[in-house]
Amino acid sequence: MKTIEGILKGIRPEFDFTTSQDFIGDGMLDSFDVVTLVSDLDRTFGVSIEGIDILPENFRSIAAIRKLLEKYGVKL
Amino acid sequence: MRQLTHASEFRDALQKVKSERPSFATNFYATPEAIDGWIARGRLFLEEREGCLLLFRRDQDFHHLHYAAADSGTLAAALGDRRAPWRSGTVTADLIGREADLGITVETFVGAGFYRHASLVRMSRIGDSSSPEAYADPEVVFAEPQDAPAIHTFLAQLLDRYSEQLPDLEEIHAALSHRGLLVLRRGEDLGGVLFFETTGLTSVLRYWFVNDRFRNLGIGARLIRTYFRLCKASKRIVLWVISDNDDAIAKYEHYRFRREGLVDHVVIRKGDTAS
């Protein structure tokens, strides 16, 4: 089973996502990467993240992404 | 179409579109700082439609169109309104994403009278902190405020204004103040310019040009090697390049840039009454 960390690493392998609490402010993810991330999260966890949730604050950190997935019923 | 005077007007309108429909698609990726700057300069205009928000950013004598739409149907309806005032002028849109995901969006714009103007691809270079660039060149320097008009004129002569986002003087001054503009002078002339923006671990190489009069003198290499040294803490450098500019792509590949999966299809609609 892929993890959130694994998905992030797949998108941007050059970064260590466990060291940051603000992926966007730290330049690790940009808006375009978020589009890719949403697509990968949908496919991996079998959810469909709605447009209303595609906001930078939901993708700033692993904790924020985990919270978002839990909202869609994903057990992590 | 109304002029925005505060970012909250945009956020409220966006939230309305989001809350009305379950899905949502957009080509608006600007940072809050960029939005505030455009509003302060009177550049942003908003048009609200059922399930769709159209945002127009004035640029010289045309507008960049951004959208936030519930689906392609609401977007097509908003773009197809023949009475909309924006249809009298020239409008461009950047349709960004993975190639496989963009088909319907491009078709929607083409169906509303837009035509394909250019395509850009994103490339990136992953830094290697174990081999820092030690290069130092005394002739490659940060641009000074008095260089701004010459840099603007220089870029205006080289850039395709519809697809390459010509920076205005305010943006150039902002880049100067952030030490994001390198120049190499040749007498009274600019021999070359390199414009970049760095956020955290990522740097964006926006423009890198050599004056036609000083080609084949190694100026471009000197500029980019200085840039690599300055941003050696950046783990990633990204840029957009016109997809059929094979010479530029080959040059970037020489410097270890590789294509990513993202493309930007630039579409244009000339005004109904424009010549």
C-alpha cells in the first residue's frame, strides 16, 4: 500500500517531505504539483477529492493531507 | 465585468462557485501576493456566471483569461455568451496540465472562438548539493534600478507577449529588489539578462537571453553558471520553454534540465470588433 510520503516522493523525489510543515512555502510543491498530487491521491486511495477541497492549506504538510483523506473516509 | 478592488471579492466569488457544485476546475495558479499586486495596479476584472468565474488580467492591450468552473459545460456557456463585453478585445488563456488531461478544456476554448497560439513545456533541473558550483564571474552582476527600462525594452524585443508573460516595469523593479536579475554588460549595452525567482528550495528561471549582437561569445554560459552558483541551495530549478524551440530545449538539456509532464497550451481569441 502506498503511503502519502511515498506519493509525494514519487512526484518530487528530490525533497524530504518529512522535514517540512509547509511544502508550498518551502518551495517543495507548487500549484501544478498539487494538481498531480490530487490525481495520485484519488487513484491510490480510491477517492475523488472535490474541487472545494483543492486548496493550498490542505496540501501543506503530511498531517494536512492525512486529515483531508480521513474526511473522505480513508483509514490511514 | 467589474474591476476588483480587494482580494476578498475574488475569494468570495470563488467560494460561491465551489460551494454550488461538487467539482471544480481552474487555470488560476497565482499566489496571494501576485493577486494583491495586480489588484493594487488596477489590473484584475471579474465576471461571474452560473457555476463559472472568469477573471481577466490586463496586460498591455489585451487580457489574460483565468477561469474557475464547475465543469466544461459551465465554462463553455460562460465563454460562449455573445453579449459579454470581454469579447470585443483580445484575450489569451494558458491551459496548463498533463497533455492527456487537457483535451476537453482545449476543445471548449476552441469552440468559443479561441485558436491555438503556442505550447510550452516545463523542464526542471535537480540540483546536486554534493558538487556546488564554484564559478565566479566579476562581469556578471545584479542589475541596478537604472537598468530597469533597458531590461524591459530588451525583453520586449525578444519575448512573445502572448505566451511568454512579458514582465512590466514594476515586476522588473521587484525582481531587482529581490536580487533576481543578473546582467552582463557590453559597453553601454546589455550583453545578456537572466531573470529568476527563488522560493524555498525551488528556483524558477523565468528568462535567459543574450543580445543578438553579442552571440557566440559565451555570455549565456557565464550568466547561467553564475545563476547556478547563486541558487546552489535550490534543489530544483524549473522553467517553461516554447515546445517547438528545439535549439533552446537542446541548450537546457545540455545544462541537465529534463522535460516534466506539464504542458501549457496558449490559446487566443481576437476581439469580435478587433482588426
